[in-house]
Amino acid sequence: MTNNIDNKESALRIHDWRLAVRDVLGPGIRAVVWVQGCSLHCDDCIAPETWSKESGSLVDPHVLAETILKNETIEGVTVSGGEPTEQPYAVAELLACMKLAGKNTWVYSGHTLDELVAKNDPDLDRMLSFTDVLVDGRFDKMSAGIYTCRGSENQRILHLQDLGQMEDSDVKEQSRLEITLDKDGQMFVVGVPPPEFLNKLKDALFRRGVQVDYKSGG
């Protein structure tokens, strides 16, 4: 994916992205984009490596959308992080492209919807206008558990638009994960694992003589 970014303010700083993830962080076959940068720093965050606003890479959100849409099986896109609402203009540009193509959009934020609306930020409001489903609220380790598409009980799945809703049969109190292992022994986990799942998995593999480093994309 090549990027020609004329205006750095419109660039999207991302940590990583994955194509064709199925029923993880939203329904159906979707792309998942993790933005880089978060000032919330929730205790026991699954991805503290996404906090820094200086790391990651800058991409043109329109070019990223074009790359995603080349895969005709994609039904939607999920933007997680990091904190997407700290880059509202660039995230809105990505979501607008996906909506124009008829895809559904999910966004994860550590802020509640009320907090976001209260900011009276035109870029945030525009981002929300292109968001079909918002999963909101800070991760709370005291109420962490096995929940559909979220890490703690306080977090909500809010349907802001008609698209992107989960079928009733999909709404169950369970976590879905996609785990891949590359040739260098790095395990990449997409989704919201139950408490201590990753440590237990790493220990179980180690006892079988398999040593891995894992990188999580919650």
C-alpha cells in the first residue's frame, strides 16, 4: 500500500490492520484497523503498545480504504485502537469511504457516547455520523469477563445506524478470537480475549515446547 499524503493533518496514524477477519470485533467478514495513540491508559489495557502517539505509521485513509475494498468479500470495517476519537478527521475519512461503498462500520472508543457528543467537536460529530455501531466506555478490569465484542460489562454496543447490527443469533455472552502464528513465532490475536486467556495460552504452548511472542489487536 503506497501513500501520498499532502496534508499531514488528514493522515491516519495506525498501529496495524488486518484484512478478512470473520465475526471478530463485529459481524461478518471485515477489515480491522487499530489506530495508534491513546491518552486514556486504562488499567490492564489489552494493547498498551498502541498508547504512544509517536510510533506506528502514517497512512492516507483514502488509500487504506481503496486497499481494503479490493477484497470483494469484505462486509465492513472496524476501527479500534488506540483511541479512534483522538484522530476524528482521519477516521471519518476512512469511514466515509467505506460507507460510500455500502460497507458497515464499527468503532471502539474508551469514551462514552455522551462524552463524545458533549465535546461539540465537528470532526467527532462527522465521525459518528459515519459510524453504524459504537462500542463505548473504558475497559474496567473489575467487570472484565466473557462478553460479546467487548472486554468488560460496562461497555455498550450502540447501534447508531441501521447497518452493522448483529443478528439476534449472534448476540451471545461469548468472546470470539482469531489467532495467527507467523514463521517467526509471533502470535497475533484479534478480538477481546477473556481475562488471563493470553497468559494461559502462552504458558500452555511453552509447556509443549512452543515459545511465542504475542501481539494483541483488541
